[in-house]
Amino acid sequence: MSAKTLGRGIGWLALALLLAGNLVIGARLQSQAGAAEDRAAGYENIALFTRVLEQVREQYVEPGKTAYQDLIYGALRGMLQSLDPHSQFLDPDMYKEMKDDTAGEFGGLGIVIGVKDGVLTVVAPMEDTPGFRAGLLPGDKIIEIDGQGTEALTLSEAIKKLRGAPGTKVSLRVLRPKTQEIQKLDLVRARINVPSVKDAEILESGIGYVRLLQFNERTAGALQEELKKLSGEGMKALVLDLRNNPGGLLTSAIDVAEKFVPRGEMIVFTQGRSGKPQQTFRAKGRQHYTEMPMVILVNGGSASAAEIVAGALKDHRRAILVGEKTFGKGSVQSVVQLDDGSAIRLTTAYYYTPSKRVIHEQGIEPDILIPMPPEDWRKLLLKRSRPENAEPEAGEEAADDIVDVQLQRALDVLKGVMIFTAQRETPAMASR
């Protein structure tokens, strides 16, 4: 290479390095300028807030409503509510109630609610509770509570209105989207103590059946006891029923899912605003049922923790999902306690299945779509809860002619899998 060519190459390299340095410096200066602009905008808006606060304090017609704490709390509620239905400001009393939520026993109607399409919605009624007996169904829209419209209520405010001392009354106006019918329901609150595992039995052909009603501290342990019992009775396959399971604790969902996948496999991960995984949860535990064929039943009342379990087992091809698309509640709320005993509950991430499928507002699609009217599912549950040979109570719908088509398809699928597996494991007969 000539000296002239070498000199030209060094010149181009120096120019490239100079341009790269200028770009880095420019980006840094732009970032610093952007941060400075953000700070300036923050100061300006805080000053605006302070001016409005003082105007309200000085001129509002009812001075009894202008205490600093009341005004600040109101502003914080509005700020968090404007972000999404699950972010909220909790005053000290509401924060205490929230901490008591996972105790598994409380006074209320026995319905899990959420916000869907901007409307207060029943996610799922819990069995044998006032809400279930009144005929509430997943997807019902609660438009009034005790005569007050719900459009301006936060989710936490609605929950507070629905809960109360056992024996007290609450009135609801409910819109059923399917029929556009509006019902007025007068309910009496009761102490709610719902089991997490129910109806564990061998159905036919060695196929076990277990229904999970919710995910709390006791769910994984109770499920393990039932699986051990069913295994001793000759269980060869399993139907795990998560229909109308509104979810519960993340830790419980992980403890349940890890029973059915090998150690080390991912169950769920969270991802926040950075675009990078924040937390990854993998299977641990010592007792696993990784070989047994499985079907999971899901519907529109399957939410939150139930969707995490269903999504994980679907992604690992560990279970076949039968039923209908799940509710789609998959956001992570972080709770930060404040100095005065209040707290903020802030959405900081979303849950993703192992294949990076987002759960929130998307739900989990079943592998085999089998629609079933919620009314039929409710009638079947009422029939199951009746003592054997007992007549239906007055007003209770008959369910003798209703078939659980979703469960029937699950059984058919598992029988097919078991036959295929047996044939594959049987040595081929030698030709003669």
C-alpha cells in the first residue's frame, strides 16, 4: 500500500472517529437538554397545581371540604385513576383493607370484579355466595351500587361499596351484555370463605378431575393432597378445571404450575417500561407430574393467576386448553406505602407467558374452542351442589338436560391421547 493511500485511509478514519464523537456528545447534550426541559415542565406544573390548590382553599363555597389532606388525597386518586383501572391511591383505611384481602375470609357478595372496556365488570362469581345465588354471571356489567352510578368509581371504591358487614344489604343494577337486559338485584352480604380446591375425583378411564376455585396460600398444598389421593386411585390423566377461577396470588399460581413442568422451566416473566424482563419465575419444587396427559378447562371467567397457569402449560405443550378465551388480566401492581399510612398501587409491568405472549387485555386462546353459555355452567354448578336425590329448590333452574360440553370434549381428547400413547409404547408384532 502506498504512503499516499495509507495517509488517505488514516484521514478517513480520523474523520469517522470525529463524527462518531460529535454524535455521542450531541446525543448526551440532547438527553441533558431533554431532562432539563422535563424538570422545567415539572416545576411549572407543580406551581400550577399549587395555585389551583390555594384558589380552592380560599374561594370554594364549602370550607369544610377544603382541608389540605382531603384535597391532596382527592388529587392523588384522580391522578392514579387516570392511568389505568388497577393503579390507585389508597388512603390508610383502604390500604389496610387491601392487606386483608388474601386472608381468604371477608364480608361481601362473593364476586370478583374488574374493569373491562371502561365498565365495572363481574370477572367471576364465587360458588355458594350471595352473588352466585343471585344469578350474576361473568361479563355482567354493574352500572349502579346502592343507587350510585359506577362510571365515576375507581375499582377500589367499588370494592369498598360492595363489601361490608355480614347481614347488611346492598342493591345493584346489572346489565347483561348478551341480552341487553338490566336487572335490579337486592343482595345480603355474607361472610365469604371459599375453598380453593373442589370436586377432586376419578371420572372414567382413569382420568382424574380437579377444579380450582381460586389461588390463595393454601391452593398448592390442597391440590397436592388431591393429586396424591387420585394417583393412589389409579389416575392416568388429568383434567384441571380453571373455569370461572378469577385468580389470586402470583406465588400460588407458580406453585401450582411447577407441579406439571420440569424443574428449571420458565412459568412466567414480567416486563416493564424498560422493555427488558424484570422478574422471571421458574419451576422449582420436588413433586412433579410431568408425564401425565393433561387438559385445562378455561373460559371468560378464568383470570389473572389462572391465566398464568394456563399460559405456561400451553406454551410448554404440557396441557391442551379446552373451552373459551380467558379474561385477560395480566398486569403487575407494585404497592408503595407512604409515610402517613396511605399507599399507591401502581401498574409497573405486564405478565408474559414463556413464549412472550402478553396476557393483559389479550387473554389466553384455547387450543380447542368449545363455547358454553355461562347460564349453563351456573346451572351445572347448582346441580352439583345439591345433595344426591334432592329436588331443586324453588326458583332453581333445572339442569338435567344440560351437558357439560367442555368437560366432555376434554375427556374425549384425553382418551385419544391415552390410546395413541399406548399404541406407540406397544412393540410392533414381528411379521410372520
